[in-house]
Amino acid sequence: MSQIPLEQGVIDFITQNKQDYRICTSCSGPVMLPVALKSPKSTDIVIEIGENKLYISRVQARYLRRVTSDMIYDPEVGLSCNAYPGL
């Protein structure tokens, strides 16, 4: 599987926040969460971004054509999903 392109806004966000993230499935589609909230799996695709990593779930990788800024989790909005209580 070839590397999935990243929007510059995603690269900038990860670089500025200096932490690893994971793209996983939510009730409303793919979401990018810090690995402190959603741990990576051994089956994830890993993309190096400077000193950090973006993990992409194999499930999501099949459907993603590009990682976009609208996938970044916004705690002000939260998630309307029972799979992630409290988010």
C-alpha cells in the first residue's frame, strides 16, 4: 500500500503539538486522536512526520485518499460517538 498523502495543515498541526497521533474510526468517520487517547496497533500504517508519527488504522487506510485537517479531533466539538465516552 502506498503512503497516503497528508494535507499541509495536518503536518503543521502534528509538528506544532509535538506528539504522535492515530487516525481511527469514529461514528462520524475517520478522526485523528492523540495516541494518549487511542493507542496505536501493530497493524497500523506509520507515517513519520519529523520526530513524530501518524498511525493510520488499517481499516481507515483502505478508504482514505488523503489525510485532511477536518479529521483532527476538536475537543470543543467532541465526538458524538458511544465508542469514545467523554470525548
